[in-house]
Amino acid sequence: MEKKDLFQKQRKNTDKSLKDERQKTDGYLDQESKNVEEESDETVHANRLAADKKLEKQRAIVDTEKGNSVRLTPMLDAERERSDKAQKVARSEEDKVRNQERYQKRLIAEALLENERKDTDSNLHKERDRADNASKHDSELILNAENALVTRDQYLAIVSHDLKNPLNCISLSAGIVRNSINKKGEENESLVVAVELIERSVAHMDRMISDLLDVERMSSEKLVLNRSNSDIYALLCECKDLFAPTVSNKEFSMTIENCPNPLMANFDNERILQVLSNLIGNALKFIPIGGTIKLSAKKQATEVEISVTDNGDGIPREMRTKIFERFSQLHKNDRRGLGLGLFISKWIVEAHDGKISVNSEIGKGSVFSFTLPTTDGESSF
């Protein structure tokens, strides 16, 4: 249901509730008014009865005083009859005046209530108009922002794709220069160092561009997983071999511990290798010289849990969720990456119906863990 349709439905419900509530209020006020009038009429009637009885008692006393043998004069009878008629007329006029006052008060109350309701309706319509204008403005801002994001993602995709070609040329050229040096047997240390720097820079740029392309594929749901039953232990060995030169050059150590051989799970080998590479790469950034990285895996009921443990600086508690967000960096001025590695890793793991998390202690290191299903499954991505 669209947002506009939802608003209309909510307003119809509000109008119906308001109408029902007003009908209940009208019924309540009418009933209360009738109750007050009936109580007033009963009081007047009781007072009149009491007055009539008192009058009859007084007349009886007068008659008794004159004696039973004395007959009331026709003049006294006529006077009493005139008095009774006058009282009846007075009471009738009193009833008319009271009913007229009630009618006028009812009209005034209804007019006041109607004016109050008109003011309420007017304020409600004005508020709805303001809400509609604000909603329209917000919708336009959201649409513009969405269009800007689409344009940005398309731009990043195009630029990232186009940058791949010159990077490949640079990488090939660096390889040619290296081979040329090796064939000639020349000892030119500065040239070798320059070639190695070019190759490392190209590899770093290639990783960043690949991350940007992955984010674009994820946004457009074009990142497809090719899952199959594979061996986790073999994957950990592949990771260890992949990072062996870096680990040895920087005097780190990397070991595989507590992993059955084989340990089967259902996953996309290349994408999970990417996840492990991201986790190991992050660990290498923050562990001290001579630090250690441990790779481990264990089988649970319906899944396999894989962990990467380091003895680095650790991660503050408030950052342990944020680091999995897009473009998130542990340190604000860190320019060693785009802050997409853990975001992409989280997406890949969740696309496998798994979960990724981190446990850390400041000054003692971190443990990144993620799960993969042990049974066959089809990716919906």
C-alpha cells in the first residue's frame, strides 16, 4: 500500500471515529438534559402538591371553626373557585415560561457546541493541509535523494569499471619490467623496489574498485552467489597461503587451529574467500609486529562457525556494530581503505543465511566469527 493511500485510509478512520464520538456525545447530552428537566418537573410537581395539601388543610380548619351547622356562604365558595382558577392559570403560565427558557438554553448550547465543532473541523483541515504540504515536500526530497543515489551508484559503477582497464595495463607493464630485470640479471635495487611499490599500489586500488563494484551490484541485486558443498579446511589453507608473503615480510604469524579436516559446508568459495580476506586484512592493519592471527572453524547443529582471532588493539564497544556499516572506519582519519570490507562481508554472510559478529577486549584483541549452513541451499540473491 502506498504512503498516500495509507494516509487516506487513516484519515477516513479518524473522521469515522470523530463522527461516532460526536453522535455519542449528542446522545449523552440529550439524555442528561432530559434527566435534569424530568427531575426539575418532579420537584415542581411535588412542591405544588404540598402547597395544595396545605391549602386544603387551611380551608378545612376554617370550615371547622365556623362549625358543622354553619353553612359556607356562596360568596366564600365563589372566592375559593376564583382563587383555584387563578392559581391554575398562574401555574400554566409558569410552565410555559420554564419550557420556553429550556428551549432557548438548548438552542444556545447547540449553537455553542456547533461553533466549537466547526472550529475543530477547521483546525483539523488546516493541520491536514499543512501535513499534506510537508509530506509532499518530504516526498520530493526523498525522490531527489533516491535519484541522486542512483546517479551516484551508476557513476561509481561506470568509473570503477573504466578504471579497471588502466589498472590492468599498469599491472601488466609492471610485470613486464620485473621479468625484464630478471632476464637481464641486472641488480638495480631501486628499480625492483619501484616495481614492487607499483604492484602493491595496483593491488590496493584494484581491491577498492572491486569493493565499489560489489556495493553497486548489491544495491541493484546483481551480486549472485554460486554455492556448492565445499571444504572449509581447504579454504582456510588457501587463505593462509594467500597471505603467507605478507605475514612473513611483516614478522607476523598465522595458524589454523581447531578445524576438522575435512569440514563440509554449503557456500560460494570465492565470496567466502573474500570475507576471510577482508577479516584477515583488517587484522593485519591493527596487530603489532610479531602479532598472531588464528583461523579456526567448528561444526554446530546445522551450521559451521568460522573465526578469525587476533591479538591487536581491540575494538571499542560502541564501534562493534558500526564497523559493519557502509563506509565505516574504526579511526576517523584512516585512509587505508574505503570502509566497505566489513559491510560487504556482512552482506555476503547474510546472503548465505548466516550471521557475522565480533567479540573484542581493548588491549587484548578481537574475534570475528561468522556462520555458514552445512546443508544445501539456494541463494535468493
